[in-house]
Amino acid sequence: MKRCSGFRTTIPALLLLVLLAALLLAGMGKKIQVLKIDDPNVALPVSHGDIFFHSYTNSMYGAPVQEKFRIEDGYFRLVHVMTSSAAVLEYLGIEGNDEPIADGTFSEFTIPAASVGNHAILARGTNVPLGTHEGRGGSVRVRILSIPLLAYLAHPVWR
């Protein structure tokens, strides 16, 4: 009789393993887009149309700046720059005092790690400070990546 009882527990366990394997195989081809910030090693899932902000203090004029980006087709599009400093807008080559309009499309941007501007990224309710980290070449890189869903789920530090 013990033999039957072992058989009864082995079959459900094998079925569970087969189900898990099928789910893994189904998820292997699925990719997601992430906003990847090197050092700190953060990857936040994003979708077409999502908004994120890059906030910092302009070191030349000591003025706070907030750049608004929208995710579009695997790139970020700079859609607005907010600052109280006309000098910063002029420095950035942006026209308009009441509603400064910015326009630019980027696949990535870097921030000097030694920057004193208290840089931070705010995306999907997560604030990621960038001021004390350093990547390759003395900078912090921010970019959009398409990665396998399983790789994202297996790497909890990314969230």
C-alpha cells in the first residue's frame, strides 16, 4: 500500500513540474521594455506613452531643473523643461518663458557621476537618486532596453 501512496504524490509533483516548465517556455520569448539606470542597477518597467522626470540643480546657475520625458517607440522624447531660471533655458537653447517647449529624442543619456546637481530619476512612482553612483567612464547611463521577462523577474535588484 505504501507503493500506491508514493505514486499518488509523485504524479501531482510531476504534473506541477510540467506546468512550471510550460509556463517558463511560454515566458521565454516575452520581452518587456525597461528604463535601465546603470549604477545603481535599477530597471523599471515602462510602456509606450509613459512619462518620467529627470530632476537636478543646474551647477552653473544653481537653479532647479526638471526635464519631462515620454517613452516613444523605444526612445525617450524630451517634451518639457521646467525651471525658474531664464538663464538655464537660454543655456539649454530652449525658447519660451511661460511654457518652455523642448523637443529631442534620445536612445540614452549620461550624467557625470561627479556632478553636484543632485540628479534623480522619477518614474512610475519610484525616485532613483543618481548623485553618488559611478558607472563606466565616470558617468551614470540612463537608457531604454527590451529584455526577456524572465531575466527581469529573476533579478529582484532591478525593481
